[in-house]
Amino acid sequence: MHKIILKKQLSADVYMLKVYAPLIAEERSPGQFIILQLDSDFGERIPLTIADADTEQGTITLIFQVVGKTTTRLAALNEGDAIANLVGPLGKPTHIEKFGHVVCVGGGIGVAPLHPIVQGMKKAGNRLTVIMGARNKELLILEDEMRALADELILCTDDGSYGRKGLVTAPLKELCEQTPPPDLAVAIGPPIMMKFCAETTRPYHVHTVVSLNTIMVDGTGMCGGCRVTVGDETKFVCVDGPEFDGHLVDFDNMMQRLKSYKTQEQEAPHPCKLNQQIENMNR
Amino acid sequence: MSAHDTPQQIQHDAAEGLEQILHRKEPLKPKERMAIPMQKMPTQDPQIRRDNMQEVAMGYFPEQAKLESMRCLQCKTAPCVKGCPVGIDIPGFLAAAAEGDFQRSIGIIKQSSLLPQVCGRVCPQETQCQEHCTVGKSLKDVNQAVSIGRVERYVADWEREHGVQAPSVKAPTGKRVAVVGSGPASITVAADVRREGHEVTMFEAFHKPGGVLLYGIPEFRLPKAIVQKEVESLQAMGVEIKTNFVIGRTRKLLDLMKKDGYDAIFIGTGAGLPKFMNIEGENLVGVFSANEYLTRSNLMRAYDRERADTPIFKSKKVAVLGGGNVAMDSARTAVRLGADEVHLVYRRTEVEMPARVEEVAHAKEEGVIFHILENAKRIQGNEYGLVTGMECVRYELGEPDASGRRRPVEIPNSEFMIEVDTVIVAIGNESNPLIRQTTPGLDVNKWGNITVNDDGKTSLPGVFAGGDIVLGAATVILAMGEGRRAAASINQMLSTN
């Protein structure tokens, strides 16, 4: 059992939990995730990224958005309560070294997994531009933490309630147009955002790392539910990832697979409206 | 499809048959033994079991267990024993069962096997002990051999119902052994090593121990209560079980020795990395590895749609690719989850199918449609990425290949489409990379399986391995046999230093 040491509500749907998990805190590296389950008999196993860790306290920090049954139940837990099953750290750690100028793009809840990567990149001596985006001001998370790490912080909101009005791809494009362009881009957020970040950097040949959050059961390579098409190959997000070359990921296939069970719940599946909207905006 | 024999009828026939024999004064002659009809396994009616998860094979009645055991000729050479990977004294336990001394019978089995309730249910007996049985040979039909596995299951179940005695454990030695994984190989090692008085910790990646017995084999073939009992008996012996613990991630393998002070390690992580066909459309929505499909249903209990949070795909027409036990399990699970049609596609013929004969028969009884000498070539999807069909191609058998089986050869221009919304790929597993990627110096072969010597020792001192991570995908009994050997080797090492 893993006790919740601290709970904080970051925005309407987003919560932060500090959970006692000393072994995971000790072993984890940026880019890795955990799988948790609240009930051993009938609960589902969901992957969540590790936003931070404290080896002295023996805690890891989880940041999640309430989207389904398990996250709703998780959000209802309080300090002192415990999480029945927590396993990790899973996935390959982020490849961190001194690249030079690194642009880190985080969208919505994707800012949480981006945080330890920014920490790592900073420590390795990179110059960091962080772009954070959300639908509105209320949904922006970890602004202070990122401000403390970034050499330059660009905030974007869809409705213009804070920072620049518009999508994260706009400042990303401007950075790519500079000479020299960034040495590396890291983009984490909704799949559609990662897809368009990759499309933005592609013409400039800026290597772009994305971190994928797919359907998973075991998280150790056993089930293959997390598989994605990367280039001509099938890769497992849990053991080959979660980070891949964004220019090679088949995001359309990934988004369809993410909806495997949702489309079944609805009578007739429909193409993603957001996808259409963003495509229109990019024209 | 033959009419279903009701359990009542089967019991009635067995009771009559036994009555006649018990009235005799003189012992049975071999010819008379061979004349005893082979005892059928009582099963749930196929029409009823299609809609439930309960065990299909209900187990012998006591009369049947005795009668079937009397069919054994007690051959001096015991060819059956040579077919058993762990060398159970088969004539011995059958003789005891024939006398009705089930306690002695199970005692004999347990000298060599640790999981008779499991093996009695899932061993491919027709290619092991029963393949060599003189009765089957004389009757010119391996399926008429003495049903060794069914009697094994009977006496093992009898023991469970009458209370299993926890094996005694020797005085503490102060030595500590880490067992990685909690499937059949690991359970065997944990028990055999703990018996010698060493402390044992078992590490399981999932939230429940049991490995493939839990996530892979469905309830209708191996009730989870049996697996639970095996695990509880380990705990009663003092084995500590740590779930949610991935060796290679939560802790590096060698840190178990360096940081945690274990004196020896056994790796029994199984063969968990599903193989795919590498054909077009395999990442469409509705294509699953058998591992995923079965894990959702078994471990995550998705078949219980009311209570389980884990979803499972709702299918109308399912194609299962493969001809092994896992393929049968997947097809039969799909039937139970409500699919209208379940097709099993296998590129060789039924003779070459690696599945147990009983599973093939049960699958057919449950309405699974068999397509032999066919294989998938391409999976077709619609604009939403959902599977809509599968292109198959016909095969014929050519010359025998390295495995001695006739090689299936594609018939040119024989492609055709079948309409399906779900494809389950059950063509085996590769070795899981987690431990080898994070353990420098651990030797593996070209398939990624850990290489061991005859004592189960790996290239690293104090580190042993066994089961599917060494063998590639194999059987429960082979995993158990490997575990036995490695445990003996671990005990030997710990007693000498």
C-alpha cells in the first residue's frame, strides 16, 4: 500500500498527489511512468507519469486529470489514504545530455511529465525554452516550477486568457525559423498537439522527441496493447518507449487505438472534431 | 458433433462397471484391464458452458478414477514415466488409486511434482506420458491410453478437499533467495528452496501472484481458486511475496544481491513478449495479442462487465490466429464473451496443432469454426481504423521441415476475404527484454532466452533461471521440471558456502 502524503488541486480537473513509494523514488529517472490500480479485484490499471520525486521523503509526485472512473476515484482520495497497487518505474528513461538549445513543449496535463525532463535537461547544461499551452489560464499547471527552470518561458492559451492567444505550434515555429534553430524539441501533451508539433518542426529538421501515453495493461511488454507504428516498425510504448522520434510516429493510428473502447461505447464513431479544427487552423 | 454425455449417465455407467469388477475374486488379467472402457471426462453441456466461465471439465467421479486406474497394465518398463518431464512414478500412483487409496496416490505424485492440480488439468498428456502408454499402443489409438492426467487431477482434487498438509520446513539457515516471477517455475523453486530452510522472497510484476496460471489460462480451464491455494500454501511455508515489483525496473537484478543481500536469485519471468504476424493492418483497432485479450478477461476480470473497470472489446465476428492452447483459450473466451462467430485460422492441419486434443475437442463442441491450411495475409480496416475483414490465403502441406512436421506451403492466387471485426494473434511469445536489457553480463541466445547450464546456472554467479525465459514458450510441466532442477542446484550451492 502506498500512502498519500500530500494532495493539491491544481485546476478544475487536475490534481497532484505526493505518494510514499521509496523504491520508485530511488530508481526513477525523467521520462518514466508508473501504473496504478485502486482495487485488486476489479480495478483497472492506468499509467501515469512521474512528475517529480523526493528520495529523502521517499515520495513520488503524480499529476493527473480526471477523465474516467479510476481518475475520479483517485481524485476522491485524501491525504492519509493509500493506493492499493503502484508499480514502476516503467519505460525507458529520457535520453538526457547537453544538446545545446532545447525547446520543451507541454500541453495541458503533458506539462507534468515534461517537468522532470526539463529538470534533467537543465542539469545537463542545456539552454531551455519552455512553451506551455492550455485551453485557458485556469488549466495551466506548474507555471512557477517551469519559470524557475526555463531560460525562456512562453505561455499560450487557446482563449487568450493568459499569455499568447493561440496554439503552442506558433511559438515553436518561430523558434525553428531562428538561426540556428533549436538543437532538440521535446513535446508532450495530447496526441493531436504532439502530432502538430512534429509537423511544425519537420521542415526545419529539428529532432523532436514525443512521449506517448497509450492504452496499457501490464506495462512490462507482456500484452502489446500499447503498440504504435513508428516508421515501418511496431514498437511497444511500455518497453521501447514511452519516448519516440515524433517525425516517425503514426499519430493517426495511435489516436484511433486510444479510442479502442470509447468508439465501442458510442453507437456510431465519428472522426475527431478537434483534429478537424486544428487542421483548419493550420491551413 | 456427438451428443453430450451427461455427468449422471457417466457416473451411472462407471458405478455399474466398477460393481462388476469388485465382485470378482481373482485379479484382473491384462486383457480384462484393456477391456475396461476408457472413462470419459464429465463436462458441462457445451450449450450451457458457452455462456459461463466455470470449469468445463468437471473431474472424474471416484468410481471413474478407480476404473481408469485399473486400465493400467503396470508395465515393468513403465514407458509412461519416460514421457513425463518430471518422472512421476505413474504406475505407482495409478495402483494406489485403483485400490482407492487416494492419499497414498497423491503422496506418490507429490514426490516428483509440485502442482498436480494444475498439471492434471493443463499438461498435454497425449504427447507426454500417455503417448507411450502400452494400452493406447495396443488399442492403436493414443486417445485410448490410460487417462493418466485425469486420475492425477482426481487425486490432487481429492487431497485439496480433504485438507492439504503444508510441507515441513527445515530450521532457518540464514540464507536468502530471491525468486523473480510467480508462475509455475518460480512456484516450484520457491517451495523447494524454502523447504531447506532458506528465506525466500518472490517478486511479481502484476498485482497478484500466479503468473501465466492467473493471467493466461482461463477460469474455465483452470479455476483461479486452485492457483490461489497453491500460492497460499507457499505463504504458509513462510515464502514472502512482493507484488507490483518489476525486477529490472523497481530494482535491478544484481541489486538484489548487492543492495538487498540475497545469496541467490532465480529468474522465472516467462516468455512475455507477444509475437505478431508482421502483416498489414496489424495495428488496427480490434487486433489484439492473445496475451492482452486473455489478461483482460482473466486477471482483470473484464468478462464480468458489470463489476470490472477494465474493458474488453465487444466482438461479433472474431478470427483467432494460431493452433496452440493459447489460441484455443482465446477462441473459447471470445465465445463466452458473446461473439456470434469465432473462427480459428491455422496454417497447418489439425494433426500438427500443438494444442491439447481435449481443448481442440472442447473448442469445436462450443462452436468455434476451424479453418485449417489457411493463414492471414492482411487485415483490412475502415476510415475509423476499425477492423472490417481479413484476407486469408490457402496452404497445402509440403515436405517435412526441421521440426519433422510437414511444411505448409502457400497456394498461389488462393486469397479470399473473411468478414471479421476482431483478430486475436496467438502465435507465441518472444522473450521479454526487461531483465536482459538491465543486467549486464547475463548471457542470452539469439532469441533472447537466458542461457543456462544443466544445473540451471546462468552466466552470472549465484543467478539461476528456468521456465519459458530459458525454454521459449513451453508448458507448465516443463517449467516446473526446470524449476526443480534449478532449486536443487541453488540448495546445493547454499549448503556448501
